[in-house]
Amino acid sequence: MIADGLVKKDIIRGVHESIARRIFRMTEPSRMPQEITFTGGMAKGMVAVLKRLFKREPNIPQEPQIAESLGGSHCWKGSW
């Protein structure tokens, strides 16, 4: 893609758009809670796309990748 002359930020924006659309398609909007929260390393970069698709401001932790790691560690320890 870079060889085709695309700028890195446009490629990253396209990846975020693709992932956010996939998440949106997996949800049933009529059954969505009023608040939605996204965690993980890509959450911060996807805020604008998620906001546009879900028509609401998503909750994103200050350090979304750490929040996801903590959740995974709780599951692993059996404290879920």
C-alpha cells in the first residue's frame, strides 16, 4: 500500500474503519446498552469511527490496553 503511494495515516485510518464496521455489524443496535466501552490497544485510534457508527460517545479508558490486560489476568486467575 505504501508502494502504491498511500500515506501511513490513511492506511491506519482504513484499518480502524474496517475493524469498527465489523464490530458494529456484530451488534444489534436495538439491544445495545446506552453506554458502550471499548478496550484494547486500538481503542483510542477508533474513537471517531465508533462515535460515528454507534451514534454515541464510547467510553475509552485512559490506558485501554492495560484495562484489557487486567481483564484477561482476572479471567486467567479464575476470579471472573
